[in-house]
Amino acid sequence: MAKSDVLVIGSNMVDLITYIDRMPVEGETVAAPNFEMGCGGKGANQAVAAAKLGSKVSFVTMLGNDDFGKMQMQNYKSVGIDTSAIGVGNSNSGVAPIFVDPSSDNRIIIVKGANNELTPSVLDKYENTLKEAKIIVLQQEIPLETNYRAIELANKHDVPVLLNPAPANENLDIDYARRVDYFAPNETELSSLTKLPVENMDQIKLAAQKMVDLGVKNMIVTLGSKGVLWVNESHSELIGAMHVRATDTTGAGDSFIGSFAHYIAAGDAIDEAIRHANEYAGVTVTQKGTQKSYPSAEEFKSLKKKLFSIE
């Protein structure tokens, strides 16, 4: 296995996206105008975003033993992801039914399937791969114990870690959050972890500062159209989002995480990486779908110039 710029350890899903006029009430059946199916899952999305931008990406995940799993493997190969650490489990593939309303907001249900088979013992087989990476990216659609093992191995070999604590899990051990270099929740996840309100920017800043006071090195709080709040012991800065007309926000957070990892691996300072990742996420929400809305480096350059007048 070749050395990777970005090593993603995490989930894969098949997205089942229904575009709705409105959600049905209990006992009601409603017609929806459109349906699409695509490859998703937080880990996979983040890996694909980084790969499309040009990073050498390795992905550690467990696919389902079914046609969906085969479809996803082909997808990863098509974008140049190193698939040598991808396993096939005994379960069905993970799936994510997604409902997108006319305002482009989404509601998501996940069925983890084979993702639950990505255990700490699986990671131990790939320690040599982990220690060669420039950055390791984690999320929480796989067992927490697997993330803990990944953090232990990364610390052992001095590899920086980006943890995106999504979906929120109140059982996350803060001792492990202290051991990562970048901790990147959205405001809902931040509130879940801190038990503090996040209804306005002052409250969000207080909640982020609480995590820093507990020992988290860099808080990277994604706030959708409000931008990204970066807080550490010596710095607090709100970096604004790009203003676009959103078509579909599905996977936008993952596009930010994957592109942020790409830019950090490429040597950007944190604030620069956030600004570039904001631009990338801004482009993705102008297009439908999840991974298919993620542009390549060349496409990104062209779209960025068109949308933001940025060279």
C-alpha cells in the first residue's frame, strides 16, 4: 500500500435520496417528485472529497456482502482511492434514506449494516498504513471503540487526527477528544457534547470554549451558512461561509471535512484550510446529490471562479 496524504477510517453507505414537497404525517402516503441513489456515508464522502481534490487517499472501511457493496468498491476505484484496506463483511451494506425538502434541508436515517464490523482488531492489521499517513480522518458511524483504537495508533506514531463527531454520541470519551488535533462538530453535536445551548453565536462560542478548556486542541465548529468557528487556547475566529443559492445540502458537512483534510495534508495553515474548505462546501451545495456534487480540482477551480469570482 502506498503512503497516503489522507487516511480515512470510517463508514460507507448507499444514499437513497427522495426529493419531497413535504413529509407525510402519520398514516399518510404522499407522492414525491424525484428519487436518486448514490454512494455515501460520512467516511466515504470525506474520502471521495479529498481524492477528487487530488490527495492520495486510503480508506479503511467494511462493505456489505451484496450488490451495493460491489457498487461502492467500483466507485472508490473510479476516483483513485486506495482500496487495499477495504474489507467485505458478513452483513448487508449500510444504507441512508434521505429526504430533501424544497428549501434544500434534509432528514436522514442511517442503517449501519457492515459498518458495525469495522472493529479495533481490523485496524490493527493496518498499523503500518496508519503510521505513514499525513492525517487520519474519523467520524462516528462506526463503533466508538474503533475510533479510540485509531487515535491510540495515531498518537503512537505522531500522526495528526481530525475527528468529526457525527452523528452525535453522548458516550464519546472526552479523554480521546483531547488526543486529536482537530475536533470538528456542527452546532448540534457541540450542544450534545457540552449540554449547553447553541441558539446564537455567543452561546456557540461559550460551548466551543468549554471544549477547549477541557483540553481539546482545535475546535472547528461547522455552522452551515454562518461559516466555521475556529477556537483554540490562543485564538477564536469566525470564518464566514460562501454565499450561494443552495440546491441540496446533503453531504455538505462531509465535503468540508474531506477538503479541510486535503488542505491540511497539503500544508495549509488552519485558517487557510478552513477558507478553502468553505469554498469547496459552498460549491457542492449548488448541485444535487452527495458525492456526485463534489467537484474535481479542475472543476472546483472553474466553479469557484464562476460562483465567487475567486481565481
